[in-house]
Amino acid sequence: MTPVAVAAHRDRAGLGTLQAALGVLAFSLTFPATAWGLEGFGPWSLVAVRSVLAALIAGGCLLAVGAPPRAPGRAWGRVPPPDRRHWPGLAVVGAGVVLGFPMLTTLALQTSTTAHAAVVVGLLPLTTALLSALRVGSRPSRTFWAAALTGAAAVAVFTVRQSGGAPTTADLYLFAALLVCAAGYTEGGRLARVMPGWQVIGWALVLCLPLTVPAAAIALALEPVRLTAHSVAGLLWVAAGSQFLGLVVWYRGMAAIGIPKASQLQLAQPLLTLVWSVLLLNERLTPAAPLTAAAVLVCIAVTQRTRA
């Protein structure tokens, strides 16, 4: 590669890392915002309404932003639907990221603290890297895997000890959420290489509308709703921030730096979630947090410097 090409590659990697990090920051607020939302909405109502609102935002963007003209002098047009060969992948993204992960984690948060639920995102990077290796043929180095396993173990030990380590029904929801979300991330990262990341999550959200609209209507009719400042703010964040904007920058970051490396940035997510839990939910943070944070940051640095 020429020096100019090397510099361009580094700039693209730096921007991709920043975008993926912004996605992690948005995701770190998901559990506290969900806890706020559950103060006024039932679990099924919260998940269905958040998906509908996110789909409306995504659909508006697909209609308003438009696509570049295919020939000089032609006007910009609406974003064309994805090729038929991409719809199965979008269905996986929808099932994992739009429906499965939000529903399973919301059910878990009914009986679990956000600190305990954070274990799922502590293990998510490793699961995503494993599925990526199977799905897209990536082969990270041994150093990468060693750092990833160390970071995941540190986060898992820390978050499990925070919650007492006793397996509960919530744990089953969380581990199921871990698997479906990793599948959605892997497929979304693969699709983001051939279409803009915001279109990946946008079309996945729109694809789920035939399910989420009737689900929202039924859930709102059956579950009591109590609108408060917390419940409305939580709903708006998980819909706009977690479900759409966060995934937009996340998929762009994965496309730029690769699924395994981007997924390792999520090792910092449980610790960020714990910080938000203290600030927003008044949960107590143990003295072990700084040590775990230091270990996680070292692991992230190693994975970011390791070439596949």
C-alpha cells in the first residue's frame, strides 16, 4: 500500500472506532432507560411501542434522505429497497436486534437489577466474535482471543458478583438475549459492508412493522399505562437512541473496523451501564469497579492493536 493509502486506511479505522464507541455509549444507557420505561409501561407495551417509534423514525429517514442520482443531471430519489438476497439477513437483524434482545432483556429487568443484566453485554463481544468467525469467515489471532476471553471473564466475574451469582429466570432471558443479539450484530455488520449502516437497521425496523404495530395495540389495551417523566424519557431513549441512532453508528463502525474488533469495544458497556445505574437509578457501586475498568481497558487496547 502507498503512504496515502495507508493514511486513508488509518483515518477510516479511526472514524470506524469512534462510531462504534458512540454506539456502545448509546447502548450503555439502554438498561437504565428500560428500567425507567417500566415505571409506566408493561414489558410488552414498552418493547412494541419502542419498535414502532423507531420504525417511524427510520422510515422517515428512508423517505427523506433519498438516494444519490444514478446518472448526472438526474434528481435524487428515494432509497430503493434492498436486493432480494439481503432480506434474509435483514430478517435476522430484525429478529435479533429489533425484537428478540429488547423483549428478553425487558422481561429480565422486571426481576433483575441493571447491574445483574449487564452481564449479558459483558459476554456479548465474545459471542459476536465467535458467530462472526462462523458466519463471515473472520480469523482473529490467538492474542486477540486471549485478550477477548480475559476481558469477558473480568466483566462476567464483576457483574455476577454484583448480583450474588445465583441463577434465576432472568438469567435464562439474558443468555437467550445474548445469543439472538450476537446473531443480529453479526448479520448487520456483514450487511453494512454492502449498504449504509443506517439503512440496515432502518429496513430491519420497517420489516418488523407488520408484527410490532398489532403487538403494540394489543399490549397497550391489556397492560396499564402510567405516563411519567421517567417512563416517557425512557421510552423515547430506547426507541430513538438505542433502537435506531445507536445502531446506525454501531453498524457503520463494524463495517469500517471489522466485526470482531468492534465487538470488543462493548467490553466497556457493562461498566458504563453501572455508572449510569448509579447516577440515574441510585444503585450502589462496589470498590471493585475501578479495577475491573482498568482490566477491561487494557483488553480493549490489545484487541484494537491486534490484526486479524
